Amino acid sequence: MTEDGGNLAFARVRLHETALETMTAEHDVDGFGLYDLTVRDGRIVAITPSVDGSPASSGNDMGGRIVLPAFIDCHTHLDKGHIWPRRPNPDGTFDGALTSVAEDRAMHWSADDVEARMEFALKCAYAHGTKAIRTHLDSARPQEAISWPVFEMMRERWAGRISLQGSCLIGIEMVRESDWYETLVARVKAAGGVLGTVTYMVPDVEALLDRVFEAAIENDLELDFHADETGDTAAVTLRLIAEAAARHKFERPILIGHCCALARQGDDEVRRTLDLVAEAPISVVSLPMCNLYLQDRRPQNSSDGGTTPRWRGVTLLHEMAARDINVCVASDNTRDPFYAYGDLDMLEVYRMATRTIHFDHPVGDWPKTVLANPARAMTLDGSHGRLRVGDSADFVLFEGRSWTELLSRPESHRIVYRNGKPLGAKLPDYSELDHLMEQAK
């Protein structure tokens, strides 16, 4: 790489076909081609095939290191993040997570507490190379009056670094409280947010979904659902959401997360569900790290010491992609009772997805699940998740030169570029949150 007055020239970098509008170089079986990438005044001005002896390649050979666009993380919970030290999950189960988060929220989620943890999380995502995030916000009363103003403040504070979207998060049963629900919808609309719920197989789920869709139509809002985060094969709310979308002729984007139960259902139910999903404006996001952690966790107090989980918790992304459904993977929870680990590092997410969902042999279009596909799900403009001439030079330079090199190490020495400049941003130290944990004692 050479740098001259803020201008950059990268020779012989590997760019993936899924990040490019057109392929002008020869690409290998994994989708990579060798290119020279030129940046001027913070924007990409040229993407050309690497040719020995060309002006761009003299003296700055990158040796085939991979460059990917800045990441897009379309499903997170920044308001829950990093509460683990003061409120761990007692047994690693989904029910344990629900109870622990509810207790911590009631005791500690002041505006200052939520702000400090969201700031820490955004610093992590930014340093790892993420450009846009959608976060869910727990919005049961009285938390909605606390967290939404904090979200709006954080969105403004981080503008130009991370594009931040917010989606309300309530159980579908709370939609029954009509007057309160109207006030929540109004709050979400005023904040430029997304209308979201967690769907369960309650007796009146279809009627409640109708209310959600009607509210979204009346207020011109996008929708975001948590659906079927369970191994119970009777959980079919993914199909019910798709049916509601058809019933209401809904045209705005819908993002649905988890959909774990689908992987355990019979072929007829899978085909019926996916055919409906494919006809709707629905994107699906799988959360491989969190759902590997939570789903099918077996009790550890039995006489034989417990049993090993028998399934992975991820949904049927291959079958969805075959139907041209827009599919994504994302971070989900980080260091909270729903997932004890994580750092909002989308490379880690993609690595885990590759290993558990088999995003390889062939690699194909799977890199889009952390790039262009979530950008589409979040209705971001075409500069997100791609490398295009004329767009802002927002990308990550890795040490790895192939997928097997890239996904075998943490890539802690990656260089994140924003507007053509290396960030030099360091991950925040966990001690920055110590005061919150001390206050909780």
C-alpha cells in the first residue's frame, strides 16, 4: 500500500465477487480475484485487475491480502449487552436468560446505564469494522421511556461512523393492551424506528399479528420479528407472519430473526412455510452464536451429568437461499444472559456461520450474509456491503489471503478503513464498565 496526501493505492488485493458490481479480473474457485484498489479524497476511484508492471502495482504489492467492505450487523441487542458480570445466566437456558434479564432491567437499566453499555458496544463494533447496526430495544413499560431517548442520542452521536437503527422489542401478548400499544407505536414512529415483536404460539397470535401489521401500515413502518426461537415443532409463527403479510398485502421490508423451530419440522411444513416466505418482502437472519448457546441445552443435574445437545439452533438458510429469500447472519446478544460471549465482531459471526451452517464447498454468495444482504434487509443504500467506484472507501484489510486463512485466525491485526483512512481504533477495555458493576453490588 502507498499513501500520498491522503490518497491510497492498494496493489494485488483479493476482492470477492459478491462485493463487486462487475468482475473484470479472473476469479478463483472461492470467488476471489486480484485487483488494484485506488482511493482518492476518501472515495474509491478505481478497481482494476492487477497487471504486472502497471503503475498502481509498483512498490505497494499487498501480496493478495483480502479486502472486504465494512460489515453490516442487522440483529443486535445493544441495550442488553455486557450485563453478564452482574447478572449471569444461572443454567444457560432460554428461560434462565429471560428471568435474569428481566431482573437486571428492573434493577439497573437507567438512562446512564444503558448509554454506557451501548457506547462500549458501539466502540467494539466500530473497531472490528462494522458500518451499520440494527439494535432491538426492550420496550415493555417503563423501559421504553428510558431506552428510546438514549437510542436517539446514540444514533446522533455515532452518525457518520455507524448507521444505527432501532426496533422495539415486546412479547406479542403485549399488543393486546391497545391504548398502550398505540403510544409505543407512536414513540417508534417519532424516533424513526422499526416496529418489532417476539411471536409465540399464543391462542390469539393471528389476531395480534393483524394488529401489528395494521399499525405498521397506518404508520408506514418496517417490521422486525423474533420468531420461533425454540425447538418446539409446533411453533409456526414464521409461517403465520408470512400469511399475515399476504393477507395485508404488506409491501414494506420485514426482517425475521431466529426461526429455529423450522429446522426440526417435517418437509411438508418446511415447504409450505418457505413458499409463503418467498412470496413476501421477508428477509431472514440466523443468529448462529447465540442459538448454538441457548437451543437444546440439556439439564446438567441428572444422574448421568446431563446430555449433549442434538441440534444446532440455526435455521434453514440453504433452503431459503435456493428460493431467493434474502438471508443474513448477525451478532445477536453479547455478554448477557442470552449469550455469555461475543464482541460484535462480524468476522467471528461469519466464521461461526461457515462452520455450523456450511457456508462453503462452494462459498458461493454466502459472504453477502454479512454484507449486501443485511444492507438490503435494513434498506440501506447501495454503498453498504459493496465496493464500488465513487463510494466512500469503507473497508477492512485483512492478513488472510484465502477463506481458510481468513477464517482460521481472529484477524486481530486487521486494518479498518473509513473514508479512506485507517481508523487505528482500539477495542475498549472491559474496565470501562467496572463502575456499572460496582454500582450493582
